[in-house]
Amino acid sequence: MLVSAKEMLEKAVAGHYAVGQFNINNLEWTKAILTAAQETKSPVILGVSEGAGKYMTGYKTVQAMVAAMVEEMGITVPVATHLDHGSYEGCKKCIEAGFTSIMFDGSKYPIEENVAKTKELIAICKEKGMSLEAEVGSIGGEEDGVIGQGECADPQECKMIADLGVDMLAAGIGNIHGKYPENWAGLSFETLDAIQQLTGDMPLVLHGGTGIPDDMIKKAIDLGVAKINVNTECQLVFAEATRQYIEAGKDQEGKGFDPRKLLKPGYEAIIEKVKEKMELFGSVGKAE
């Protein structure tokens, strides 16, 4: 069932687990993630970056596809459609398209302008029953052209944004998008703890979940992280499984070139990776 992310994340905070946001890129990706969520009885958030939204011809297409798939596949677990790293304009388009959740990435604006735009979007989301994620301190790496250095957010700024009435808060704690470099310093739990002390039960969001060691993930959940974003890992296992299929010459056996056969190993690899992450995050069985 399609819902906002608000209730599922409040339950995650209370239950000391995290809900995974898995980014979708096409029908196979969406089907794989929904299948994993239903089989593990786990709530799930389908993340859509602005680039992916454009690739899939627009947010209305994405929302219509997900809504139809949830119905046709008989999905009973809570599912949110969520704009990832949304610009102000992107947020407005997703609200119009019927998304159930949005992230406004106002980190490029001065804090005063970030606050003003966040307030406006909060009011619209509350009226429409949507959830809203805000970001303080840029997340490192690159996400569809938005480049951040992996800085740590100011806990006082986090409190200021949290107090506006957002439903979840993404705060930079040294995390980055994509693959982590060899010399990565790790997550700043000191920063995370300080943010949690000031924001209370506010669900905190960890972006760049790919490559963070499992023990760090578990510690972050203990300190109030209730949503963890995964994208790169699904792309890597999809690419690897597809490469193996082609390198083994299976696309040249019979009708192995049929896209339904060609894309199947990658699709199955995503299902397994998503299940693995749901187990790690502790969300398995939480939708029963």
C-alpha cells in the first residue's frame, strides 16, 4: 500500500530499526525492490532522484507505474514514493504528480533561505498528507550533479530545521554518496549523538549507505537513524550479474537475448541485495 514515510519512520525510531530507501531506475528495479519488501514483510521507501525521474520520462510516469505495480503485485507492506535530493522545483513537480514523500535538499542555500523554502513545502505536505525530509550539511560525493564534500552538520542548525516540523532529517556526519575512498575517516558518531540529543525522536536519515561497515550502520541506528539510503550497491550487483550473463555467452544461446532473460540475473541480484540490507537494518517482519 502506498503511504507517506512519516508513520513507518516513527515506528522505526520507537523500535530501534531503520527503513531502507532503495532508489529505483526502471520497472525491473521497482519490481525487484517491491518483491524483496513483500517477501520479508518489510516497509520500504522507493527513492527517485531527479535524474532517474527524468530518465523514466517524468514523475507522473513513476508514480503511476509504482501505484499500478503495488496493486497488480498485491503488495500489502507500506511503500512510500520519495523524491531524493529534490530541488525546490522538483519538489513542486512531485507534489503535483502524487508522490507520498519528498526530500528538499536546500543545502546549497543560505540557512535563512533554506528555512523559508522548507517552511513553505512543510505546509503543502501537511495539507496533502505527505512526508518531508530536509538536509543540513551537504552529504559527500555526487548525487545527480549535486556535489558535497562529506562535511559534518552543525547540530544547532539541525535543531532549527527539525523544529520547523519536518518529518525526517538528513544530516551530514562524514557520509558520502557512491563508493567510499580508501582514506575515508568513517562516520562521526559524536556529531550524530549531538544532533540526536537536540532533535529528540526526530527520525534521522543516513545517505550514502553503500560501503559503510555493518557495525557502523548498527551504531547509527542505535543513535536515532531510522532511514538509510542505498543506491550504488544495487547498481553494482545489477551490473556484475548482467556482465557475467553476457560474458558466459548466455545472450547468444537460444533466445537469451530476450530482455526479460538478459535482465533477469541483475533483477534477482537486486532482490538478494535488498533483502540483505533489510535484514541488517532490522526492518524484516516489521510490516506484519
